[in-house]
Amino acid sequence: MENRGRTDAEDAGYLDLERVRQLFDASTDFTIGLEEEFAIVDPESLDLRHRFEDLYAACLRDELLAESAAGELIASEIEIRSGRADGFARAMELQREHRARLFALAEGMGLALAATGTHPWANYLDQRIIDTPHYARLREELRWVAQRNNTWSLHVHVGVRGADRAVAVCDHLRGVLPALLALSANSPFLDGRDTGLSSVRTEIFTRTFPRCGIHEPFGSWKVYRDFIDVLVRTHSIVEATQLWWSVRPHHIFGTVEVRICDAQTGGEESFALAALITACVAQSALDYDEGLLPEPLGQREIEENLWRAIRHGMDGMMVDFDRGEETPTPEAVERLLEWTAPARQSLGLDLALPELNGAGRARRALDGGATIEEIYGDAVAETKRTYAPTRDEAGMPT
């Protein structure tokens, strides 16, 4: 996450766990924040372009984008954020406006934006880290790990009131993450070839960054607080954004942030996935209130299903550890929909999930004779068409 001008003292303040506890205790349930990451590419060659600083400078001249745009480690990436919204409909409204402005700026600069989990052929050795003190520190600390991370994802923030409640929600969501990843898998290609995986992005980021992936259950705010305090005292972290877990209590916003998903090529698919994530967070909180949350799954069970999601996406099987048997991954997603029905109805979340995820569509095209270059070109075009539609494409009168 981009530092965006905060001082070291301010960053250290977000590691004051008493202050963070008070933030969660004052948080408002089920506010929404959306964060979408895009690759910056040449519209003709489709190669990555290190133009973040130029594009960001243009964003700073736009009143809305000045608060919405941010950097994410590499100079060929830009992120836009909805900001905090009272409900999901308002978050979508804000994000649509931010998308339209960002894509118009990029096009005016001779650039295109792409939403997939990885770039199919870009060489990570060519990537440049953004030149800020924040990212210079990460580059020095992480070295190859930072250089290797040319990936793009979708993050969703949901307000959760109460520190212990937020930790309980994170603990429970751990078991939900593999199904969400399978649904979102959109990165089958890397280094100019088919990796055989559905989400190679997850292997690059989740398996290499420290304090990443899916953490063990904490059980209480006290246990969480004590662990973070040890990390601070032992100089393991100097800011809260160095906690890169796939679900985490966010120290700055007082939200539960879900970070497991690949970027989605379709703009409406991104919203649908974000709506499901919102429902999962909200239903977990409501179940906590009713005393209905089960004991969190163990790490070995989650790791088994996480690998299945990485490898097969929606085309494989998940393990139902309660029954001790396999179940098709689409059935696991259907169970998420059934479980979250009360939260979706309460929050007015109407979502339509695609028949195939991005990896499935890319493989179908590959099997049909398309090249990886052609498939990525279609993805760039689809990103523009669905994230920044013309008035005709949006069904609006001209």
C-alpha cells in the first residue's frame, strides 16, 4: 500500500495497538471500500510501461483522483480506491466515477490499463520499484521478493465494529478464502507460457512475501496485539502495511480487509466478487453476534484447499473437512452463497457471478487456438470496455 506522504511517526502510530483497538471499537459496521489494481501497458505492444509517476501526477490534478489513486510498489501499476462508503451501492457509484476518470487520463497519455492477476510475458527483472522512501525501504528489506512481485489484485475493506469481533471475523474468513480465490483466479500465464496454474499470482505474492498468505487463527485481540507487539519490538515491522496477510484487521481504517483475489478483467465481475466478499465479512460478524461461528479451520486444512484453488481454480475439487470428502469447487461457492443469503438480503447485495472465471476463459481461448498474446490483447480490450464503457456500451442515451 502506498505511503502517500505519511511520516514515519504517523506510520508508527498505526502500530500503537491500544489506539488501533479504540479505532475498531468506534468503527461502523459494514462500510465499504474498494481497491482495484491495474497494469499500465502500451496499447499497441501490450508491454508494461513504467509510467506510474506520470499517470499519478496527472491524477493529482484531478480533484477526485487525487484522493483515489495510489501506487503499489512497481512503476507499471496504479491503484484506484472508492474511499469509504456507507453502503455497497455508493461504493460502486464512487468507483465507477474514479474508473472513468483514470481510464480517460491514461488514454490521453497514450496508455492502456489491464486487469489480470499477472502480465503474461513481462520480465520481472525489467520492473522498476517506485522511487519513494517507503518503497525504497521495502526494496532494501525484501530484495528479490519485491522485484519479483509484478502482480495485480482486488482488495475489499468492510467496516467491523469491535476489536475482538474483527479478529474473530478474520479467523473465520480464513476458511472461506480458498473458494474466493478459486472464483477470482485470473492469472494462468507467466513468462510467455501457460503455467498450468489458475492463479500464479498467488504463488508469486502469497508464497514469497513475509507475513503473507493465510495466518493461523489468533482467537482474540489480546493474542493478536501481543504478536504485533513482538514484531515491533524485534524490528520485524515498522508500519502496519507490512502485515500482508490475505485477510487482516486494517490498522488505519478499522476494517477487515480481504486481499486474496486476482484482479478481474470485467468491471462488473469485480463488483460482483467484491459484493460476495462483503457478504462473507458481514455474515461472519452477524454469526459472531449470534454465537454461531464454528471453531476456525486448522492451517493444514486451509493450505490443502488453497493449493487446490491455485492449481485448478473453479475446475477442481475442494475438501469438505466436516464430511471428510471432496466436493466440486462450484458447490463450495454455492455454499458461500447459501450461507451469506441473510447478509446479502440485509445489505441489498445483488450479485451475478460469471459462469467461468478469468483463468477458465483464457484456457478455453488457448484450447481454441488463440495465442497468449491474442488472449491478453482481448483482456486489455475487455478491461477498457467494462471498466470505462462508452455511453453506448453502458446503455446510456447519447
